[in-house]
Amino acid sequence: AKEILEEIKSAGTARQFGSVTDAEFDLRFNPDIYTKIGNRENEKDLLQDREVVQDMAMFLSDSVIVKFVYELKTMTQRPLDAIHLTDLMHGRGINMRYLGGITKSLEENKEKNHNFDVCLSAIITRAVKQAFKLYIIDIPSQQLAAATAHFLNCYHGIVERQAAASGEHSPTNSSSTK
């Protein structure tokens, strides 16, 4: 593949393969192809752009993601944590929105596969991050530290009700003395 790229660069024909410049192989795609914004004057270019995006999507789902799942199943790729998993996915051009499908593909042998746990942990952490953003938005700045500590305690499973922590309604105080 490197030889082909070098040949394209040296011949100055990168534009023939869809590159933006002749000097290097630089592909760019229309991110607004299925939206109502943008220039809609040239219908031929629009249809061609849609076809390119559909071909890329087919290649990604039929080849790149399938190969990545195979590497995770056979443990040839072993991400240590969610950050490493994100780097591996982005390095292959896979967006994080495909993480749920990848995790579902790993579910059949989850007992033996550490990668299932890493993927599941990444999904949960990303969901918690979104919940935290909604939770913290209305908290006054004086209470941010306490609210963050409370949220993290809830996330990690150490939840104490405030009444129990202060001694109210605790089993030792509610029993009558004789």
C-alpha cells in the first residue's frame, strides 16, 4: 500500500484518485451529504458523494469492523483500558458509536475474553460521563466538590443515605432503651 501511495505522489496524479491536492494523497468526504444544509446546486456531485459515503460505510462494516472484532476475539489485540480501546478503534477509522455492536459480537465468549470486559467498561463509563454532565450542570459552585464526591460514590457503589450517616433513624437509635 505504501508503494502505491508513493507512486501516486511521485506521479502527481493523486487527484485522479480523489485527493484534494496533487502533492499528497488526501481524501476528504462531505459530512453533510444526508442533511439539508450545504450547497445543493450540483445534483450529479451530490449523488456521487452519496455513493462514495455508502461505499465507505459498506467497507467499514463489512471489512474493517469484522477484522477488528476477529482480532479482539482471538486476543491478537488486547486493549488495556478504554483509552487504549478508543485509540485502537480510531486508528482503524472506527467511530465509538460502533462500540455497542462490537461488544455484542464479543458477548458469546465473554467469560474467556478480557476484551469484552474492556468494551463493556468503556460503554458504561461513557454513559456515566453523559449522566454526570446532566447532573452537575445545575449544581452551585460551592457544592461542586460534595456533588462530585457523591456522584462518584454512587458510581462506584458506596452509597450512604445522609440520614443514616448523621445517625437519624439508624437501627441503634430507633430501638427503645429499657
